[in-house]
Amino acid sequence: MRFTNNKWFIGLAVIVVAVLALGLVMKRNHDIASLQTPKTQSVAVQVATVTRGSLPITQHYMGKVEPVLATDLAARITANVIAVNKREGDLVIKGETLLQLDELALSSKVRAMEAEVSAAESLTAAAQSSYQTQLASFERDEYLYSSKAISLENFEKSKAAADNALSQLNAAKQRVRQAQANLSTVQTELGYAYITAPFDGIVVKRSAEPGEIAAPGKSLLRLQGTSAGYRIIAQISQEQIGRIKVGTMAIITDGPNQLEAPVSKVYPALAANNLATIEVVIDKLPSGLPAGATVGLDFVLDNVIGCIVPVNALVKTNETTFVVVVKDGMAEQVPVIVTGQTDKLAVVSGILEDAVVAVGQQSALLRLMNGVKVKTMQIAGDNP
């Protein structure tokens, strides 16, 4: 009887446990069913709108700005510097006196040469008078000789005297010419005491001060012309010689400022460093830069027309290149062919104008598989 009671008690415990387990399972299923299905999260991406146009394909170099017209002013004589009328940055006008040298010694030489000319002219006048007298005497003796009034000996003496007077006159005239030439030389040298501007320009270097000695070949002032323009000199690799020619457009860049000018000259020989030299001439300095400044030069090698996207919209793998087009909030990987590229933009085929593409790091774009939901953020000012 006791065994029967234990059996009944165990069966009842089993039933209770089964009822409790069933209740827990039903409650769990009810809780799961009551939960809402979670929404798929959208991926935030930056995007740009595809445009259609022409993209210049360029090669970048650095160039140095030089004036087309520049010169160093030096003295032609050795003399003390009396005055220097200009300093760096001063504008000059053609013909304006810039420096004055000591002219005292030259002035003395001019006066001495003037006295020499005057003396030579006085001697010439005396020789001219003597010659006229001897000529008249000879002409008279010539008439008398023809009339048999004087002997041959007297006639020849008269002719010799006239010839001698003519020789002295010619010698005196030669002395006048030589004295005048000497005077002209010292007068010219006197003009060298005043150094003038050979063209309109600006002083970029002053190398002399009053009291110093000027000597031939020693630079006193350096001038740059302001009306002849400026040239930008760049050296390019041999591989680009065939692509950059006279007339090739160059984009000159100084910070945010840009201007365009064609290549004006390709030097016919390579420099010592085996690089070719290219020259671009412009009317004025870009952005007011000083001569000697360095600017960026982007030579336009080609113009590619097509759909333009930012370079950071391209995803390149071993098999293909694609962009992620965003449409109706969904991502789609679209294969493209790159037909031209700069450091910021690329021309591609395979997508349409006005399409919206994701931009960013390649690692992030690779995760945007087809069908992924995206939330777009436009990039201000970065559209092509």
C-alpha cells in the first residue's frame, strides 16, 4: 500500500513539472511573437552628382618666374660714386639718371682736350695763311717761267715752297681732326659719369652706395623691365617632350589663383640634368608675385569629354572598376571604364549624367553591396 502511494506521488510530480514546462514554452513563444521585427539600418554615405563635360588631362611641373627684360647696370669707367638715386622697389623711366659718378677728372680732361683743339685750329689757320701766300707766289712764278722771265731753278724752288706749305696745312688739319676725336672721346667718357635707365622698369637690387668706387663690370643696380612681360621656365622629363609643344596650354597656379597661357618656346637642347626646358610668357606676374618665385605649371595634354565623377567615387579591384550608384535609397555597383583622370576627377563611361554616386574610402565603398540601403549626404562644393 505504501509503494502505491509513492508511485502516485511521483506521477503527480511529473505532471506538475510537465505543466510548468509547457507554460514556460507558451509564454516564451508569446513573448517572441509580441516582439516587432527589427528594421534594417541604412548606411550613411556621401554622394556626388555625375556631370557631363570636358576634363583637361594635365601633367604637373613647377616653374620659376623670370622677367623677359632685365639688366645689371655697371660703370664704363673707374670713378667714385657720388649719388645713387634709386633703391629696391623704385620705378624708373627710360633715360632717367639713376647714378652719378665723380666727373672732376673727366671734366679736366675735357677742358684740356678743348684747349688742344683750339691750339690745333690756330695752327691750321696759320698754315692756311702761309699756304695761300706760297700758292700765290708760285702762281706768279709759274707765269713768269712760262714767259721765260725766271729760270727753271727759281720756278722749282717756288713750287717746292708751295708744296711744303700745303703739306704743313694738311698736317695741321690732321692734328685738328685728332684733337677733335680725342675731345669727343673724353666728352663721351664724361657722359659715362651719369648712368641712366635703359628702359622703363623697377629696381630689384642696389649694390652701390655713395663713396664707393665703381669699376667696369661691377654691378651697381639691377633693373627689371615692367613692360616686356615675364617668362616662366620649367624643366620637363624627356618622355614628355613629344606631348608638350609650342602652343600647348599651361595652367599657372599660385595657391587659389590661376591663369592660362600657351607654351611659347621649347629649348632645342637638353639641360645638363638631361631635362628639357619649356618657356611660357605672360604679360604680368601672377598674383603680384616677385620675380624668382616658383609657381605650379599644369600642361594640358588632352581634353577628354564624357561623364565626370570624383576620383574617390571609383572602386578599383583586380577584376574591374566600378562606382556605387545610389537610386531610391539603394546601392548598386555599376562597372565603368575610365577614359581620363586627374588627381581629383575622372571621366568614365558606363553611367548616365545626373546619376548620384557614393564617394569615400574604397574600403567603405566596397561594403556597399547591391541592395544595401543608404542614406545620402551631399558634398558641398566637391561635385565635378
